[in-house]
Amino acid sequence: MARFAVRVALLATFAAFGSVGFGRSLAALLWMSIILCSLAGLVRREPLFGPDLNHWDEGVAFGALFALVHTVNQLI
């Protein structure tokens, strides 16, 4: 949980300095995070539905945040 919170804070900080706007920058960074978490889960051979939180769960959480940010960007 702490790793996820730190990563979200870093992504929001980097998105604040994006040249295309905060929402679009955050959406792009979240999309890259989904891909990186999936790759990390594959490389580490973590179970998809294991008892512990792992990179797959983090990727799903980033996916949910991406969907939320993308929806808000479409409304604005």
C-alpha cells in the first residue's frame, strides 16, 4: 500500500509539470504504470490472485485510476 501511495504521489508530481496539461499527462503516466506493473508481475512470476498484494493488484489499481482520469478528461 505504501509503494502504491508513493508511486501515485510521484506520478501526480510529474504530471503537474507536463506540457500537455495535468489530466492528459497523468493519464499517460498511469497507462505506462499499468504496463510496467504488468511486466514486473510477469518477470517476477507473481500469482494473479495470490493472498498478498503484488504488482498485478497494483496494475489493476492504476487501471482504475486511469479509467477515472480518462473519464474526467472527456467530461471537461
